[in-house]
Amino acid sequence: MKEQQQPKYMQLKQQILSWIVTAQFKPHDKLPSENEIGKQFEMSRQTVRQALGDLEQEGWLYRVQGKGTFVSDQTAPERRGGSNGMTIGMITTHISDYIFPTIVRGVESSLRSVGARLLLASTDNEKEKEKESLDSMLREPLTGLIIEPTKSAEGNPNFNYFLALDAMKIPYIMLNERYSDLDAPCLRVDDELGGYRAAEHLIKLGHSRIAGFFKTDDFQGVHRMRGFLRAHRERGLTVPADFLLRYTTEEKRTLPADALLALLQRDPEQRPTAMICYNDELAVRMLDVVRQLGLAVPEDLSIVGFDDANLATATEVKLTTVAHPKTEMGADAVALLLAMVDKQGRQVQDKVYDPQLVIRESTRQPNR
């Protein structure tokens, strides 16, 4: 069945909205005339008038008799909500997977306590979906926005939407990492120190052949890898090139497992005795590879994960891991954002969490 196309006035309405939310037309800027818009999009004046009328009713535009149609100020109290009617948006890479539900619960609980409304969106770690989420959020009467960047190490193609947030004076903060071209406040774990402490733990146990598996399309993985390498460098240890795997989100299901399988099929004196994984999700997946070869954790291979997710204690081998604050981060994000709202957009300081190593059953001294 062929998908029904939107009416022309709705298509035009969406186009004009995109002009506003990406700050191509700023508050009190005059829009082109009805005739000019109609000519540009090959639409009748009646269609243009219907689209503009809807946007005026919704508060995006206002008319001045004899002068034209102008963009409303989206920072006005009736658009942003008062202290009892705040609307906070939250965009995260996932909502229902891994550690993200716990972070969201921390945000939701804190917002409920101040009577604010939460709008949730997920990007599924895709840049295009981040664009769609930002576009959708900017059409709402937002008081503020909490966002986890999508593949933060791969640039920010949606930069214009963040400029629009600035133009509309909507404060926003970032979770876990920040795009390098933005200076928004960020709540994050010191991931480099976490990678360092994970490697340091294994080295102190006597391991010298440690593999590292890091997802490097986000800065979290890049920093964890840097810490892993620094711990080796400071102790005069080298990491063989084939002991360090960098992979992307799209490769996470197969590439790390295939690489570990190849490493563990080597002679015992040539294979790693320990490994550090980008997160607990990967570490649990790697347990299956170890079992497949008839090996055991930690007897044949010590494993360290990241985040201290529920997964870390859900298997028969309880994972040594680096803790992520999760609920605390969610609550702190709300407090930080509300402080920005109270200060009318002035910058507040980043919050960086100290990464704590949680030692469990998956690490021990290597076999001699």
C-alpha cells in the first residue's frame, strides 16, 4: 500500500519550522511574504496562508498589520514554561538497553520532585536519528535539554541545531562525553583514569600480555584506550599491535569476538593472559568465546569490564569492572541543568566522576 503524502500546507509548515528551529530565522526576523513563499515552493497563496496561520496559532509566528509575519521569541515565558511548568528534554543513544534505563530513572525521579515534565528520545547511536530528535525537541516548549552525543569522536554534523539551542536561549548539558566543537557543561567519568586503573590492576597481578578492546567512535572508548596504553608505557611494557582492537558501533557484534577467538587459539605462551573490554556488555559476550574454546575465566584469561552494569553480576563469573555513577549522574544532570536555568544560561562547571575499580571474580594472577 502506498504511503499517503502529507497535505501541502503541512509540508510547508514543516519547512518553515525547520527554518526556525535551526535559527535560519531568529526571533523577530521577518519571513518572506506569502507571495514569495508561494513562488519558492510552487504553492498557492491559500496553502501558504494556512501553514502560516497554524504556526501563528501555535506561537511560532506573529503578524504585524501592514508589515508582515515575524518569528516569535521562543525564550518567552509562555513558550519555555514557568517554575511549575518546566519541560526538560533528554536525548540519549539508547533508552531501554544496558545502563541507560538507570540514568533515565535518575533524571525522571529528580524532575518529578520539582514538578517538571520529561520528554525522552533515543538516537540508537545514529547521527541521522540524533538530527531527527533535536529537530523534534526544538519544536517543543523546552526549558532545557540533556543530551548524550552520538558517536562523539566522529564529529558533529548536527552543529546547527546546537546553534539553534543557543539562539533560543535553551540551556543544555551533555552526558558521558561532549562534542569537541561545543563548550556545553558535561557530566562524565574520567575514562582515561578508568582505563589506567583497569590496566594497572592487571599489571599488579602479574599480567604482561594484556589485550585491549575499545569502541573508538566515541570519546569514552578513546579515553579508556589512552589510559590502558599509559599504564603500560609508565611500566615499560609494550602492547603488541594485534593485542589492541579498535572497533565501531556497527562492528561490535562480530569483530571483537572474532579477534579474541584468533588470539586465544594461539599457543599458550603467545596468547593474552588478560583483557580489558570497552564495557561490560562486550565483556559478557567475550565470556562465550572463552567457553567455546574450553577455557575458563579467570584461570586462563582475566577480564575487566566497564560501567558496573547489572550484566556484570548476572553471569556465573562476576566481573571485575570500573563503576559508572548511573543514577547519581542522572540526578546530578538535572541539578546542573536547573542551575543553568536559574542563572539564565550562564555557564556552570563540568562534573567529572572518579572511576572506582570494583574487583570481583574475573581477575587473578596469571598461570605461571
